[in-house]
Amino acid sequence: MSHVITFPHMAKDDDAEGVVATWFARTGETVKAGQVIAEVMVDKVSLDVEAPVDGVITCLVEEEGTVKQGQDIARID
């Protein structure tokens, strides 16, 4: 079963965009629950995103890719 990871809501404006600044895990890698897999940024505020489950990650957004809050950025199978 796939688990989708979305870009977190970090700004009051629901239409706010952010950036996947850095991927610490690459597509095809096995990740563990609690492992930091990415750093995301909105308005110069950064946040680490952790894997919620164990599995193999598929990154859906490239590093430095711009996304909206709530948009899917990765999947863990």
C-alpha cells in the first residue's frame, strides 16, 4: 500500500507556494519511519519532512521544485 507525502502547510495562505529545497532520500531508496527525507521552505522558513512509514520512496518533485501547500511531493511503497 502506498503512503503519499504532501508538502506541509507552513503559511496562513492556503495558496502559498514553497520549495523542496533538498532531498535526503532518492527515488528507489529504502527509508525508515522517522527518517528525515527532505527539507522544504516557504518564505525563508525551513522544515524537515520525515518519512511516516518504512518503505521505498519515489520522489514526485525535483529538488528546488516549486509546489503548493498540500501538493503530493513523494510516495512511499
